[in-house]
Amino acid sequence: MITTFILFNFAVILSEATTVQYNWTIHYAKYNPDGVYHVVIAIDDGDGIFNFPGPTIRACKNNIIQVMVHNNLPNESTSIH
């Protein structure tokens, strides 16, 4: 009986989960975070505007988050943390 209840609750939680997807493209961009323009690594989250610092991830409890990162930096690898 307890095992059935636990499995049922787990199935209900999974059925309520929504997948939140993000597609980000990483580029070099000129930006003035301190009033002087610098070349920075910025993220375009699909709206054509470079975000620095990166965009906010918005999700609710039990959501599954998928982030597809396209690295357009010419000679550098990258990580998101």
C-alpha cells in the first residue's frame, strides 16, 4: 500500500512537470558595463539582443530545464555555471 502511494505521487509529480527550453548563442560583443566600451562575452537568447551578464532562467518547481548553447566564439571553449 505504501509503495503504491509513493509511486502514484511520483507519477503525479512527473505528469505536472513542464519542460522549459532555452537556446543561447554565445558571441563577442561590445558593451559598456562601467561606462567604457569593452569586448565581452555575451549571450543572445533568441531576441537578437546580447545579454551581459547572461539571461535569467525562469522555471517553476518540478520543471525540466533544457539549455542548448551554441558557441560562436572563434577559438575558445565555454561553460555555463
